Amino acid sequence: MGATNGSFQCYAVCMTRRSIRSRNPQDPRASVPRGPRFRRFRQSLAIVAGVGLVGVAGAGILGWTTYAKLVADLPSVDSLRAYQPPTVSRIYASDDRLMAQLANERRIFVPLEAIPDRVKRAFLATEDHNFYTHGGVDVMAIARAGVTDVFARHGRRAVGASTITQQVARGMLLNSNARTLDRKIKEALLAVKMEQVLSKDKILEIYLNWADLGNGSFGVAAAAQTYFNKPLDQLNDAEAASLAALPKSPTHYNPFLHPDAALMRRNLVLDLMADNGVISREQAQEDKKEPLVPQKKQRFGPLPDSEWFGAEVRRQLISLYGQDRALQGGLEVHTSLDQPLQVSATKLLHEGLMDYDRSRGGWRGPVIHLDGIDAEGWEESLDKVSGPAGMLREWRLGVILPGGTHVGWNEEGQAKTGPLLATDIAWARRMHPLRAGDVIMIEPQESGSVALRQIPQVEGAVVTMDVHTGRVLAMVGGWSFHESQFNRATQALRQPGSSFKPFVYLAAMEQGISPSEKFDDSPVSYGDWHPKNYEHDNWGPTTLHDALRESRNLVTIRVAAHLGMKAVADTAIKAGLVDEMPHVLPAALGAVETTVLKETAAYATIANGGHVVSPTLVDDVQDRLGNIIWRAPGLALGTTLQAPPAPPAADPSSPTIAPVTPEVGATTAPPAAPVAGSISVPSITDSRPVLASEASSYQIVAMLKDVIANGTGRMAGAGIDRPIAGKTGTSQDFHDAWFAGFSPDIVTIVWVGFDTPQTLGRNADGARIAGPIWNKIMKVALANRPKLDFRVPADITLASYNTGRITATDGFKADQVPGASVALHGFGAGTEALTAADTGADAVISDSESDMTDTSAPSVGSSPNTKPQAQKPAASDGDIGVGGLY
């Protein structure tokens, strides 16, 4: 205690002395005053703290601004609530057989509950084993990946840490794989947001149906078929692991392309499955012993010979709904395709084109020549040769063996030989004699011999249609869809020639002119244009029946001049035969441009009694839920009330009550109520426009029947024992050969010509070139149909009369005298010389096809895969004139 007090006193004295010294500046013992201790340190600390505070605030503001901007740019996740993955659209034939599939991505959607657990667990173990515990972002996985990337990768690609939720956000909402910080932040923010909006199971369902698993397959169900040709529920653990190995790199781990890498990755996935308790270690080791042997699935292709039809349906769907919905919307498209008829039409067109090619031209030589071919050992050399794109599927490539009479070919891995037909050897000898080593196209015959084949240079097209509905039953757009996708039935604008003439005569029927009316068949000239008949003769006054039956050009010109070309053009345009038409007389002979499909619909309009037909390939379109979203317009099925049969007639002796006649000006009573006992029956409502009356249409049908029976179309009608009608068509210089014909329920149009217009050869008219093809197709089309006759309208009287050349039967309206010809415009039924006022022309008449170019319809633009259509050359002379010949 004493020590303590002493210390205190000493301290007090010292402090007192120090205070005294500090307060007396005069004292020499006084020292320089000092500031507070650590002042500079405190000042520095304050500065640092201030700067830090400002920095933190600035960083906070910048961070918040960046966050706000990123959040503002984030897409909405609401679309995933009702997620519908892109799925295949399917096209069906009329018998509900699957015809074709449209897709950008091959995907089969499977609900999560239908996906086997082993598949789900394999993907979770590989891609995101904490999926059901994290909130969208796996922080531990990010930290682990960061450490690995810093210390263990040494320049290799960074380890990923994206969860399944982040992968869905990146692929479906961001649509970006850019490795940037902004994208990673957006991906994480979206993943967190998705977890708040969607359940875990929904996110997993989306992922397993969305993931790109390579080889054109998207989703686990499509991948199971692609790699193992199995449904999901038949996969074993090893196969499920193989699928789960693919998301990391679908190409590098594709078992078809890189089997060793795929096997290593599969085994790694099996280890991960064992690590996460999905399977046992023992099971993983056992599964690793299973070889990885992918089984390629034969993918569905279009039905045989339906490519032209399917491609046109695809084009129309894209036009209606856009490419994304058409190819990814899961549409169910029901079409009018008659598949057996389509196959037959394709085969018969091929035969017709080959017949023309063989008869009008010679053998053009081999595909290629191989040197050093012996009787043995030629198989490997032949295998290296690829066939031309237009080679038919039933043809084979063969090589001429030493001796020049036998051919060797490979079929299903086996070498075969057979003799060439003697007629083919003789045919080839005229132009290019066959020699050993020539690689040729052949068609094996049942007899064991082989036929020599070559791809024709000429092209053709066919359309068959229901005349009442406009449903296209068959469409062939050329020799080979694989050689050229240019559809000559819908895209090629060609001159119809004399197949246009029925529409000139239909316009005449509508103006009350009868089939027995006579017009002069005598020479006529307009400046330098001197049209003539095909036969270069003149008949004098000729009935319209005979003129149409024998396709007389000069009568047709006079009919068109009498009507005025505006009336003819209006008829052709309203029928849908042309989009526009010059008002010049050569157009009446077919010097206009149309397509095979348009002409088919126009002839159907005549055949069905005058209702304008719009051709349709699609009956209806359903969305993925089965709702009909489109149906072919024009005809609608409804119901109407049908009254019960009338009661028996009253007894004559019973009194009758006279009907009361309403007074003039009296109010009209409302429609009567339905008769008691009426029943509801189906009815069809036809809202289509009318081209011509049923009576006028029938008059043309009756004349066209005689075209086949006794006129230019006799060859086309050979062997058909039922009512048919039709018309030949041949354009200037034999550039186009047509036959257009119909029965009471179907119409078929056949066209033959070169892609770049050139002559088909002397006398290569529609009757000889297109008629036989039409005949064979119609025999097939009519084989299973009932025998029907054309319905005669109630206001038509059938009468037989002498035309001056034959006895004909025509239909006459109530105010027409059968067989009579009356004066028109008071100058003897068109037998006087024509003047400019009679032509109805609004422009100078051309004397060649090249002069008509500016006034004809614009041509369809060609694609890189199509043969270009060159401008048609001018006619060689003016004797026959522009347009139809025969």
C-alpha cells in the first residue's frame, strides 16, 4: 500500500512539472508542442474509408444498374408454363396412310411420367445430380468447377457447372451458347426465375424432350429410336447411360461416328450412376461389359412416287402457316392423294416418255466406260460408279462384259449376269454400239435377261382430279423428283394449244349459239398472219360440233371474232385457266400460257356443270390437339329438313277449296313452318361461283364426247367402255402435246414437252404423244368406279341430226332448233368476210409466239434445281399461225 501511494505521488509530481513546463514558453527547459498521437494514421484511414465507401456505393449503383438492365432484357418464362416442343407435322394420304413427315428437328414428345426412371436417373447423375435440391443454380458445383479450372485444367476447356435448369434457360429462352459473363448471369437469373414458376418435374420433362442428342434426334424418345431402334421402355441401363453421355457433345460421343469415345463416355456415366446410388457398383461393372452396338433405324420416307404431291402440300402449308409452324407445329394434314393411282400414273407416264424417247431418238451412250473389264472381277469396279439422279429405283447399273451381249450387275451384295435383249443391242448399235466396259442402266426382266434403259430428255406431267370437289387424286410433276424438284404440273407455264378451244365454244354456248350453228371454214388473213387448219384444207360452212370434233382452227377464229375476244378472255380467266389473257385472236387457238393443274381445274368446271373448281390437295388440317384449323372451301356439309311423303290424292267427288289470292299491296306472310313429320337429312351447300349454266356446260360435254368417239381423240378412247369426253392439244411447232379428258366424276390432263421448248418432232401432236398415256391412266382410274353417264340437265333436249359430215347427237336449249343454223348479226352465220370490228381485238395481232411474249402471263421463276425455261422461238412460218394446231 505504501509503495502504491509513493508511485502515485511521484506520477502526480512529474505530471505537475510537465504541465508547468508546457505552459511557460520562456522556460529554456520547455520542449516543442506535439500533436495527438496517430493523427496521420487516422487521417489516412479516413481517406481510405471514404474512398472505399464511395467505391462501394458506386459499385452498388453500377451493379444495380447492370442487374436492372439484365433483368429488363430477360425473356419471359411464362411461355414455358404451357410448353409445346417442336414436333413433326404428318401428312396422310386419302386412306389415312402416313405419306410424309415435315420437320426441322426429329422429336417425339413423351410426358415425364412415361419416361422410365433409369433414363431420368442416368441424365440426372450425369448432368445435375443435385437437381431436386438446388434453386436453379448449384453454388457448390460452380465453386468446384472454378477451383478445377484454376488449378487442374492447364489450358484445357473449362469445366461446366450449368444445372439442367440453366441448360433449359440457355437453349430455350436465350438461344445462345456465347461464353460471356453477361450470358452466364442472364442464364443464372432465368434459372432462378424458372424454379419459382415451374415445378422440378416440368423442368425435367422439358429438358428430356428438348435436348439435342445428335444424329438429327431431339429428346430421349427420338434418340432411343435413332441409336438403338427401341422405344424408351425397352432400354437397359447401359443404353440409358449411352443416351445420357450425349448432351456433353452430341457429335463427339455419337456411337456411329466415334464408337471408342462413345464407349468411354458411357462407362463414365455408369460410374456416375453408381456414385449417386442409381445402380450398384457391381451392376455398373457388369453393364460396362456390354458392347456398344448402335442399331440404325430405317427412317420413314415419303410413300413411293408421292414426292411431287408431298412437296406441293409442304409448299402450301408453309404459305398458310409459315415455315416454323408448318415444320414444327405437330400438324396433322389429311390430303386427297389416291396412292395406288399415284403409283400407276407415275409408272405410265414413265412408260410413255420412254416410248417417245426410244421412237424419236437413239441410244445416247453409256453412263461411263471402265477399262480393263474381264468376265471375272468386275464387281468392285462397278460398285464405285454412282447412278445418275434420274435413274428409277427398279433400274440397276450394269457393265457390258467381254463379247458385248451380256451384262453384269450387283444386287444386294451379289454379282449377277444376264443377256441383253436382242432388240436393245440392235437399237444401241444404230448410234453407239455397245462395247465391253460400258456402264449402262438396265432393268432386270423376269425371264433372266435385262433391258437397256436411258433417262429420257423429254418431260411430262399428269394431274387427276375429282370433277365435283376439285380434290387432286394424283399429281406427277416430271420424270424424276430426285433429278429435278421443279414441278411441271404446277410451275411450268406452257401453251395449251387446241385444248383451249372448248372455252371459246363455251362462251358461244353462253351467248345462245347452238352446237349446230355453222361458221365458215375458209381462209382468213390479218396482215401478215395467215392461219390455217392442221390439215391445210377448208370445209366451207361447218357446224360448231364438227369444228370442235376435228379441231378446225379457222372456225374457232371466226367464233372468237364473232363473240369478241373480251368474252373469250373473261371465260378463260373466270375458269381459272389463265390469270390474264391478251385480247388477240391467236389466243383463241391456245397462244396463252397455263399450267397442267390450272387446266385440270378448268376442265373439271365444264364436267361438273359449270361450278368453278379450285384445285385442292389438302382436305383438312388439324393442330396438335386435334382441332380442325383449315378445311377446303367451296363445299360444306349441312342438314336440311325433308318433308314426309305427300298424302294420297283426294277423292274427286269431295269438295275443294280454292286458294285465296292475296290482294296487291297486302303484307306477305312469313315463311311457312316446317311440315309436321319432317326429318333432318344431309345436304351440301355449294358456295362456288358459276362459270356457265349447266345447260351450256352440257352442250360442250356432248361435243367433247364425240371428239373421242369420232374425232381427234379416238386414240385416247381406245378400249374404254364408258362415257368419256376430251380434247387434244398441240401448240405451235409441236412444242407441247396435251390430252385433256374426263368422265362424269374424274378428269385427267397429260402434258408432254421439253423443259426448254423445242419441237417434239413432225406430227408429234397431242393425240399421238399424250393421248395413249391418258388412255392408260384413265383405265386404271376408272377400273374400280361405277359406270356413270353424264347427267342431262332438265332444260336440255337431246337430238340427233346430220352435221353434213356425220350424224351427231347434241344437247339443245329450249329456244334452239336441233340441227338448225340461224343467221347471226344478219350476215349468214359468220360466212361473210371478217372485218377489224368483228375481231374484238384490243391490240395488234401477233404472227409469231415471240411477238406475244409481252402480253402473256409472266413465267414462274426457276430455282437452282430446275431446268430453265427459255424464251420460245418464233414460228417457222405463218401458214398455220399461232396457237393450237390439232
